[in-house]
Amino acid sequence: METHTPMQSPHDPAVQASAMLDDPMRHDPMRHDPMRHDPMRHDPMRHDAPGKPQDGAQRVTIVGAGFSGTLTAIRLLHFADTPLEICLIEREEGYRYGGIAFGEASTNWEHMLNIQAGRITLRRERPEDFLEWANEEADRSAWPRKWRYHAFGVACVVPRRIFRQYLADRLRGATADAHAGVTLRELTGEVIDVRRQGDGYAVKYADAGPQGGVHELYSDQVILATGHLSPVQAPFYHRVKDSDRLIADPYAPTAQQRFKAVGPEETVLVTGSALSAFDTVISLVHAGHQGQILICSRGGHLHGTYPVDHEHDIWQARRPPFLDAAKLTPEVVVEGVRAEYAHLRAEHGVEAGGALDAVFAERVMKAWEPYVIELVSRMDARDVRMLLDRYKSLIVTNRTSTVREIGGVVRSRMRGFKGAPKTVDVLSAVIQDMRPVGDGTKIRVVFTDRPDLVVDRVVNCLGNNTDYERADHPLWHGLVNAHRYAQPQTRTHRGIEVGAHGQLIAADGTAAPGLFGVGPMRQGDETTRRGRLGAFVFSIGTLRNQCFDTAMEVLRRLRTASDEEQMDTPDGIHHCLIRSSDWIAADLSTGEPQATGLRERLQSYARERAYPNAVNYLQAQDRTERRKYRGILEDDLADFGAALAREFHLTAQQARRTVSLLATLVEKHAVHNLCDITKLAGWGSSYADQVVHAPKKGA
């Protein structure tokens, strides 16, 4: 790994650059313990570089260094093989490497991942990666005693702070193993604008603090990984929105301190019943709270708890009969879903309280993803939005249950024991208003359907805003409303409209060149394109796929920036090698029977040689392996191009174009397959004997 390009200082650029070159380790952002903040490491004043990178390198800027931004940077570092500078900008140091879900500022050691250790690898192609890291590589010196000597297995739960450390360590490893001309720069600052400049973009960011300066960073490509928008602020909060008795954001950098300030016997009302409500109960319990906690939602829905021996499984289910209706109205859909659920419960023998009851709805919703795609495409967009809004709580709580280490904290306190009284209740009610009481140390909650309630604290767990047209952040306001580089997702109005690989779709319907998004901003697209609902629109698996696919697309575009042919491949054609080969053959406009022979030759080569070579390259363990398999892939493609020219009398230009398009589509196909949840990589390690595969069921 070469020394990072030295960054300018506003005081003495020459001296600053010379000092950094004299001490190449000084600016290595990953040389320190990734869990500790080093102000030298993320000082934006040392990174201000309005021009292009030195030495002719291209630059990709990633806005946001939470889970999605960090993982995208890791993938770029893995596969970039030409000079490239990767800039990773984060506004809140407590969220670096983890975001709000795994960040140090927003979690404590009692917050667990709601998924087993065997399913949280950062690399889909290496399912054992997290377990190998946790058991063989991780520095446990800062871990609590409870976890310091813990041996992780496939079915273990994992503290979220450990997952953050895993991300940071893998970023450090990818940086050290990157191609000699590829560098990583980590910046601290808030990006406030991205605007077109020449063939790229000017990324404007501000230093932290009221006196912070504003800087611009020229970037060839920009990847937005900004995480969630701000929390929903319901109208009934308007009288208490400034009260210290309201915790408006349970994941804010100061939230854990706010929870510690709650009196041990105070009564707390939690608005909303999704996973953030469970996190809130855990935060309160961790802070020593023993008083009453009331979880309130309109429907009173609550996540279930997975059985002890739970294994995730993928069912198959018939196409619901209601989809045969000529017109899909909300009434047809609601009644059809109810009827089909009843049919499937009977077919699978699911009894209330039985072994399958806790996972039945989740498995059906997973099996129905192809049908959700059809449903959303056929219904009026306004009806889609109405159903998603009206049944949001039901969808979210049924799409996933909780591991026992999360759900048990809530469920056990809903029950109570001898000497340990019940402290958690669930209210099914509609809140109309909230008002300060007396000296402001209590809040009166007014309901539409039950008597008023006076509580000591209120915690807002209504989720985050999803309407990017009305986002209160200047970056997204500019992207959507001022520059019009982005538009709200058209079918669901959740998140933004993106192309197949995360390209932002501008207001005029065209793809914004060089501008991509990964993370929760793509939740509406995940529903429309892949049928995902609930928390699975931004689960670890979903975001892991987005980061891999988008990083590879960005690198392809950087490699072929001067080759417009590469940009014109039809959307989705790479899903099938036969379709890809047919399209390439048709592009050459050769007559029959030569066209038939060319199609067969392309299909055979793609299936038997190019695809296996591409998979080997993508699954390589380190830079040495990647270089080896990349060389094999390129040499083989060159030989194939020469053979095509001889066999089909192609010109040198035609042969080069054919091979170039084939290489692009085969690599896209390989990435697509590696990201396919139905084609999970096999366990070929010492952990393989821990994997239990449930028997498949379905119609």
C-alpha cells in the first residue's frame, strides 16, 4: 500500500506535504486502533483538495462512513486495480464504521444483532469470514468480560459494537492489501452539496463546529451512503418537542447519556413498537431503569421471538389467487392476503403457539417477494403508498421476529416473575396530543380512544422519515429540489429512484452520470425491484449486496469512462448469460447462419470459461489471488477474441468490442449470482458442521 496522497493545510501546504511524505505512517488512517478517535486522522483541514488527485489518479467520494459507506469502500479497495483515491467522509465520529445501527455513539454492549453470527459476513462469498475474524483475529482487550472469552459459533448472537470493530478491521485490512496505486482518505465533515463540475462532481463539505470552514472536493464518481433521514416527528409532539422529557431520537449521539438520566422508577412511554422500541427497552434496562415502560402503537403489534433452535429457511409458495383479479384494488389485496395466509397456515399445519407460529409470517413474506414485485407494478401508486402506510406496523413486526437475547428482554418484563414484577406493557391506542404538566417534569398524553396518561418520559420510536422530497438535510434538498439529480421513488415514495446498480435517476428520468446511492435511501426500490418489505429493505444482507454491486459498477465505469459502448447494455440483461450472448451477437449484425454460430460460441465460452474465471476472481482471498485470476481472465478473453476474429471473420475492432461487452456482462452476471440469497455460498470451513439446513416446504 503506497503512502496516501498528502493533503493541503490552509497555512503552509508545502511544509505540510513535505512532513507527510517524510513520515509515510503519519497519514495512514488505519494504523491506529479503529475504536479510538485520533483527531489527526480525520482532521478535514488536512484533507482539503479542491483539484483532482495527484499522479493522474481518479477519485471516488463516499458520503457517509457508516455500515454502507465503509463496506462500499472495502469493496472498492478489494477490486480497484488502477490508480484511485477513495475519500470516505463522515460527519459524526461516533457513527464511523457502524452508523446508527452499530455505531459506538448509538449502542451499548447489551445491544445485539438480530441475526445469527453465521449470517453476518461482510462477504457473501465467504460465509465464515466473521467467525474467523471473531475467533482468531479480533483484539478483545476492550471487550467486557462477558464476551472476552466467548467462542462464537454459527448460531451465536453478536453485540453490535463487535460488528463495528469487524467493519473497521476489515477496512484496515483492505487498505493494506489494496493495489499500489489505490489509497484511502478518511475525512470528517458534513457534506452539504454535490453539484456537477466538468465530467465529475464538486463535493462541498463543512468542518464540524460553528467556526468550521467549507471545502470542495472534485470527484469522478460519488457514492451517497448517508443512512437514514431524521426521525419522524409526529404532530402530537409539537407541544413537547423542546422538552428534555422527550427523547426524540433514541440513536442520537447523546441518546445513551439521555437514557442514563432517566430516573430508575420513572414511567416511560415508547411511541412505536418496531425494533427501535426493543432497543429502547434494552437501553433503559442497561441504564438501570426499573420502572414502568409502556410501548404504544395504533395496532398494538409486536415482534415475535425466534425459537431456541431457529434456522432461517426459504420457503416456496404458490402465486396467491387474488393476483388473478383484473384490477388490484386495496380491498382485493387485503382480503386476498388474509385468505391466502389462512390457506398456507392450514397447508403447513401451523398452530397458534406452535413451533412454526413465530416464523410463519416471516417465511411467507419472504416466499412472496416475487409476487410483491408484481403487486406493486400493477397497483395504482397511490394505493401502494396507502397500504404501506396503513399496514406499516403489521408488515414490520411480521416480517422479522427477534433473537431471544433481544425479544426476551422485553417479553420477560411483560410477564414478570415472583420477586420481579411486570414492568413492560403494550398499549393499542391512538395518540392525539402531548402536553407538559406543571413544572414540565411530566408529560400528559392524550389519546383518542382511552383516558389520558401522565408519564415522566417519552421516547420517539416511530422510525425515520422516508420522503426525500421534503428532507430537512441540505444535501438531499439540493439533490432532489435544486439540482434535480434525484427524485422520490415513484411507486412507494419511500427513498429515491435508482437504476439497477444504484445510479440515481434524475427528475427527467435519466440516470445521473457518476452518482450512486447505497443504503436506506433505496428502500422503495428494494420493494419495487425485489419485493422486500419491513426491515429487510435495509438488512445486513440487502445492504451487503448493494455495496458489492454498486462498487463493481463504479469501477467498471471508471475503467471504461471513454468507452460509451459499455454504458448502453440493456438493464437486467446480465441476469442471463444466454440473453447476454444473444444481445452481443445481434449487436454485430451478422447474417444467418453466422449469427447462430456466433451466439452458440459466445454462450459456450461464457458458460464454460468466462463465468468460472470471473467467479474465481471475485472470490479471491487477497490481492495476490485477485491479480492471478484477473490475469487468467484477461489472457483467456484475449485468446478468445483472436479466435472469434479468425472463425467469424471479424475486424479487430469488432472482436475487441465483442470481448469487452462479454467481459462486462459476465462479470455483472457473476456479481448478481454472488448476491442472490437463494444461491448462498457453501460452508467449506471448520464451521461447516454447525450449519443445519431445515427441510424445504412449499407448494
